[in-house]
Amino acid sequence: MLIHSASQLLTLSGGPQRGKALGTLNIIEDGAVLIRGEKIAAVGKSADLRRAYPDETALDASGCVVLPGFVDPHTHIIWAGDRAAEFEMKMGGMHYLDILAAGGGIISTVRRTRQASLETLLDETRPRLARMFAHGTTTLEAKTGYGLQTESELKLLAALLALDAEGPWEIAPTFLGAHAVAPEYKDNPQAYTDLVCSEMLPAVHEWWQAHHAPSSMVHLPFVDVFCENKAFDLAQSRQILTRARDLGFPLKIHADEFDNLGGASLAVELGAASADHLVKTSQTDIDALGRSDTVAVSLPCTPFGLAESEYTPAKKIIEAGGILALATDCNPGTTWNESMQFVIALACRAMKLTPAQAIAAATINSAHAIRRADRIGSIEPGKQADLLVLDVPDYRHLGYRYGTNLVRQVVKRGRVYSVDGNALPA
Ligand code: NIG
Ligand code: FE
């Protein structure tokens, strides 16, 4: 298939973008992409590719922007129920962490999720994935973390693998048994930390080997920790992540969402794939990120969702030479947003990114945050054919416009899915 005549083809070629290089879109005007099977076979000017491949099935992208599918590198997409009532409490003045400490928050979703059957979990999650996909997310990371006991956490991992197999979306799974202290260990967080290390991590490792993970999953799932006051302190986070690393798991961390505990520097020290949230991050942590290959994942929808005014110091991270990425953090508590388009719009305003910087952070750099930048995140020959046709003539409409869906077609592994997210049904 030949997608041709795109007013702008954003290739994002050249690999992850560090520091001030962020925002290098490498645009081909009047661009075309040749797709063979699941992969990109050629990229160039429409005139050249149409001449070289005259008999190819054609998809006319006149007046449209073509870009890589969004990669959402931080979501908590698998849960049961909702927390609409808590949203009202928060808007009434109660703090997120106080709701958590009172047995609500994450723990209330844990109760619902533990009770839910695998079928229920799949049925509740599938529509969210479908909406993400229709808004242009072709690959997402997804965390467990609403089980907080071995069996329930494995159920969530199984659900994520089942949803990945269903497609068309692709899911990079993460084990987040250390999302909160399980209610059974409310008064003894250290005992729960020890349980994660001695029982859960080895169980996940064993389960993964036994379940023959699909070949698209090149490594074990990521292991993540919520490093935060009222969750896991720095020493406990270190204990969990070190144990995980010793078992061979790649690492991630939730750091500095509410307090600066040093989680980002820990992530760098342990060679984590990413450190995420990064709102209260100190200059020392920023410098450490800037010198490292650990991706700084900003989740601007989280402060927005909590009606807080402070965001990731993205400019400082760029200044320090860090690799900045963007994600939704989609979850039932702090931010239920499924659209990377909205993340881009918010990142531009709240963190003063340019549209080009936000787009790179939501594609090639976010692919790097889940260690898949060799396969997705840009439009280059040999890469998987994951791309979007946007119903806009210029890439700057991304960020500029928000609240409606700009996607006209999603191409995933070479297959075209039409989206009708704005129009009335025919
Ligand atoms: O990334 N911070 C921890 N986890 C989520 C919130 C999860 C929830 O509230 O259910 C986050 O914001
Ligand atoms: Fe999160």
C-alpha cells in the first residue's frame, strides 16, 4: 500500500531526541510511505514513490498530516469501577494522598479490581483501549497495581497479555505490585515491601516464563514502584527495584509526583528505562537524568486532573540534556484521559513545549521509554507500519486544537482502521 500526497509527512527519523534536539520532526512535504505487510518499505516524496510503485494500492492523504502512531508509555489502563465520587471530594478540597490514607483512592479501586473476574476486567478495559486507539495511540504501556496480592496481580498481567493479543493495539506490560501498600499491610509497609521482593517478583518471573510471552515482547515486563510519601519510601523503592533488576526485569519508577524523595536519581543509578511524573524534581535529580539514558516521562494530565498548578520542569530537563517523553497516566483516580492529543495540547501550554517538541516526546521518545524505539516511534524503512493520518494540513494543529479527535485513519502493523470520531454517524 502506498500512502501518498501527505501535506506533511513527519518521519521523526534518527532515533530518540535528547535535550535541545527535541522537536526534530524531519518533515517531507508532499510525502509518501510505502507499506509492505506489517512494515514500512520506503519513505519519500509522493512523486518519486508513485513513479516507482505505480500499481500499489493507494491511500490519498492530500491535505493531511501523516506521523508515527502515538506511543503512550505510562498508563494504568486495567481496573474495575470508577472513582467519580472521589473526584467530587477532591474538587471539594480533600487531598489525593489523604483520600488514599483513609482507605480510598487506589485502595478503593483495588477492592473493585480484586473482585472482578478476568472477563469483567477485559470488558471494562477494552472500550478504553479502543478509544485510545481511535485517538491515535498504537502502542501503550500498561501497569498492574490494582491487585496488590500475588494472585490478583497475576490476573492483571494475564488480562494485559490477553488484551495485547486481541489488538489491534499493542501493550507493553509493567508489574506494579508496589503501587500502594496492600490494605492487609496498612500498618506495616515494610512487611509488604518484603512480600513484593520475596514472593511477588519471583512469582511474576516464573509466571512469565511459563506463559510464553508473545515474541513481540522482547524482554520481561517492566517493574515499577510508586516512590512517594504514604506509598514507598526511597529505601523501600531501592529494595524492590534492586531485587527486580537482579531477577532481570527492566525498571521504571513513579517519582516526585507530590514530594521529592530522590526517586529519579535512583532510577538513573539502577539504569531504569524511565522515571515518570517528575513534578517536584530537584535540580540534582534533573542533572542526573540529563546525563543518563533514563527517559524523563512527564504526565501533565495528572496535575491537570488533580487541579494542581505545578507541572514537570520540562524546560530544565531539556536544558540538562535529558530525554523527555509524554504519557497520559490514564487511571481512575488522578486522570482518566485516553488521548495523547490532549496530552500534547496540555504539554504545550503548561510546560511551554512547542508542538514539534511535544510530538517528538509522544512518539520516538516515548517509544524509547518502553525500549521499543528500534521498532516503533518513527516512520523509517524497516520499522513497523504504525502511523496516523490526521485531518489537518499542518502539524501545528496538534497542540493548537484540542477536545476533538483529529485522527482520520490509524494504520497499525500495516492495516488501515478508519476513525470517525467527530462526525455524526452516516
Ligand atoms: O500515576 N500515582 C500513582 N498512581 C496513579 C494514580 C492511580 C490511582 O489513583 O488509581 C498515578 O497518578
Ligand atoms: Fe502512574
